Amino acid sequence: MAETSQDHALHAAGARRAGPAGGPAGESQHHRRHQRAWVPTLSGWLCFLIGLSNIISVAVPGLQLQHRFHRIYPWVPGTMTNVTHTADLITGLALLILSHGLRRRKRRAWQAVILLLAISIVIHVVHEPYLVHGAVAGGVLAVLLYFRGEFYAVGDPQTRWRGMAIVAGLIVADVAIGLTYILLARGLAENYSLWQRVVHVVYGLIGISGPVRFVPESRGDLFDLFTSALGLFTLLVAGYLMLRPAEPKSRQSEAEADRIRSLLAGYGDRDSLGYFTLRGDKSVIWSPSGKSCIGYRVLSGVMLASGDPLGDPEAWPGAIRAFLDEADRHAWVPAVMGCGELAAEVWCREAGLTALELGDEAVVEVAGFGLAGRQMRNVRQMVARVERQGYEADVRRVADIPAQEIATIMSRADSWRGGSVERGFSMALGRVGGSGDEACVIATATQDGVLRGLLHFVPWGSDALSLDLMRRDRSAQPGVNDFLIVETLKAAHALGVKRLSLNFAVFRSALARGERIGAGPVLRAWRRVLVFLSRWFQIESLYKFNAKFSPIWVPRFLVFPGPRDALRVGLAALEAEAFLVWPAAGARRLARKLRAHHPGRWVRTRTRRLSGGHPATGH
């Protein structure tokens, strides 16, 4: 697309904002993070190495490494057994877990490491031969306290309290399981009191033998191993729950939705993905001026936005800096999926991120579209075949369709889905016929009055549409989707539409260039990989479907911090688009379906929710 005067103004504003070194005039938390990046990195790796050495000392006893917990023999009830090695193993695993949190500047990880170091210092100081070790631990503690401001990433309060509740429940369960074992066990050395048995179980969870003695001793060894395993499991769960990235629920209110619609009215024609900011499971962050916003979702520790920032391009940098500050505050990885070329430039300039061409969006100009010519032969034949089977199309605005009819259409369309997985994020709205969506367009194909195909479009500014949903009956005539797109283009003039955005083709340029004569071996190999992946992700099929309509290809980019976070961002993007579904997500979808089919059994559920699910889409 041609660069507008607004684009030139944005470039000029960026130049004014940048100082002599190219940095922003106002220092934000995001830029402050890079000033002492060595502090969390070095702290994290030192913590990792210490934890690894503890684990190795247990796994390879021949190394005869000193074990801190072995120095407290005189201070615990009962006799220490070989299971005390479990304490070293637990400590090592805890430090391994905490090391990642330190590298990500997590405040909770810093607090936990400070506590461990303080305990270590007490143990070393009590035993005079180990004063040197205590001094080293004290030095590390002093450094961490001095640089405490570098560990500012906060966790989500709900995650913290939920994690504490789960861990408390696990500890109670561990004690109950261990106590049951002792109560039912035979061969105790004497008749121990209930308190002694409880103490023995608690000590066993941290790898220390308590006052209870078994006859024969092999039963005691088995019990120690069993309780130590329970304690180790609880520690791992606690570390994961307390340090895992927060995934807050959508906070998009009705007032925010109204503000987004106001921005769409003024700037919605800039980006075909702008309307998808209204998707129900997206949160929104605003620029200080309120003239721009960014919709995002947090998945697997990635703060994932989609499309260009919405609103005045002059306010984009302010929204981007607010986005980055929020990501740093929670130790999330910032990333953007499917933004345009200009937005990618702004993201890279303002945030120092890396851009990768993700693919191309297919945009059809209504004025230049026609079925004549050799290039449109395939579409022409498919449409003619569908018409001969008696199919009829109806293209209408949502405002012109009764709500009951929309409900009937969607009920029929839902029955065509092959599974419960609901795909889409960056180019999917997640609802049809919702309040405020009256300008959306529904195109239906019927045969003898029976619904066979459905397309749903969202507004793209005042004179364009962007494809949101594409479904068809599996028993329908092949080419129904081609037929509906052509009929929508025919009705475009009556709808006041000049452009139509179709599906997004991932790595389209690689597929197109890789099949040409003269393509190099690397490009051909990359194309073969994409064709192989198309068995699961419809990469090649979507490209070929889009290409049939001779569209204008508009590049879209993936913006992320760099190679170190590439895998994490990629997994988050696949999860957002529902190509990667974790068991927990599947369980939530099942719960939603149960509530939908048996509302009477879920009387305590909220009566009103923001829509988080969305229909399967080919977009």
C-alpha cells in the first residue's frame, strides 16, 4: 500500500522523539531494564550452578562434596538417615527453578533466594569450620540486596494466592497420606503418640528422619523414600505455581469497547485487523493520550498483540511504551503477530525488537475484480458448478438480519465443525451477531432452503470488509466458499465496499518463490518443509485458495525480542490460534460446553461473561 501523509508524519515524529543515540527522550521501565542486564543474568546463572552442584553431589556421592544440611545433625530430633540427601536435592531443584525467575527479574524469585541465602548463612555461622562458606553466602546476599531494584517484575495476585492455596492443600494431603501410612503400618518400635507420628511425617517431607522407628528398618527406609517423594513433588508444584507467568483474564469492559469503536470510526481504515481488537478474550492497553491502544492476550509468559496499534499513528509510540512497561512489570515476553510493515518499523525502533516476515494478507480490490480471463478460470468453473446445483447466496448486514435467524444460522454452522477446538486469534472476532456488530456482513449459501455455507466479515474502516469466519457443510458441493466470496464481491457496490481482505497466507512468498524455476536449494528445502507442515496447519492450501482470486499481497510481520525468545513466542502464537491446545485449555472448553448444554447444573456460574470462545475459522 502507498505510504500516506500520516505515515510520513509518523516517521518525522519518531525522528524528533529519538535523541542523538536513537533512544527515546523519556526513559521508561523497558529501557531501564537494559542498563544493568548483567545483574539478573549473572545472579540467575550463579543460582543455577549452585543448584546443579547440589543435585550432582547427591547423584554422584563419589565426588564427596560438602552438604550443608549434613551439618545440622545435632540440631534435629532423631537420627539422620541417608535420606537427608533428599534435602540437598530439594534445595538444588529449588535453586534451579528460582534461577530462571532471577534472570527474568522476578521479585518472588529474588525473595525466595534471599531466604535461602539467609538460612545458609545461619547454618554456616553456627559451625565455625564453615565460616568461609558463610562469608561467601553473605557476600552474595549483600549484592542481591544492593541491586534489589533490578528485580522488580511482579506476579499476578490471583496466581500468588491460588498457588499458596494449592500448595497448602498439597501439604495437608501429604501429611494425611503419610500419617495414614504410619497408622496402618505394623512393626513400630514402640507405641508412639499421634504428635510424634505427625512430626515424623513432616520431617520426612523435607528428607529428615523423625522420632518414629520401624521394625525392620527397611520399612523405615521405604517410608522415608515415600515421604521425600511427596515433599519433592510439592516443592516442584509450589515453584511452578509461584513463579509461572501470570495469565490474567480479559479486562476489556464495555466502556473500553466504546472507546475502541470510537478509534475504529476515525482510524479503522488503516488496518484490516483493527476490528479484531474488540475480541472478547483480549485485554487493552492505552497510550497516555488515549488516542491509541493495543489489544493483547497473555499466553505462556508471552504478552501477545495482534495487528497494528489502533488509533492515531502519532500516538503509537506511547501505546507501545505502555505495552512494553506492562510486559516488563510482569516479566512477560513482548511480541506482536500479524502487524503491517509500518507498524513493524515503529515496534523495532521504539522497542529494539526484531521483525520476521510472517506471511501475506490477501486483499481483493472490488473495482478490478472479474471472472473473465485465463487466470480466473478455476474460480469461474467452481462457481458455475455450484450454481448449476441450485445454490443461492444472500449477502446482508447483521443489522438487517433478525437475531433469531442469526441464532439459527450459527446453530446450523456449529454442527459442521469437526471438533471442539476453536481456532483463531489475530484474525477472528469470536462471535457473530453481538451487540455493536451491526455493521458486520453475513453471506450465506442455501440449497433448496437448506443452509450449506457461511462467511462472516467484520468492518475494515467505512468502505472495506475483513473475513472473519468461513464454514461450509461437509456434504456441500465443493466450491461453496469460492461461490460465496464471488457473490460478496458482486454485492460489494450495494454495501459500499471497495476492498475485501481474505485469508492470511503464512510464508506465502517462500511457497511462491520456492516452486519457480531457478529457486536455490535452501529455498526449495524450506518450501518442502512448509508443504510437509501443511498436513496439519493448512499453510499451502490457504495460499492456493487465496491466490485464485488474484489478490494484492500485503506483507504481515511477527515482531519479537530475538532468537532467544523465538521458540517461546512461536508456541504462544500456536496456542493463541488454537493449533496447540494444552490439556487445561481442553478441560475449560469441555466445561463451557457442559454449562451450555446443562445450564441448570451450573447455578453458581456468572450470568454474564465476556465471550472468550470463538468459532473455527479458516482465517
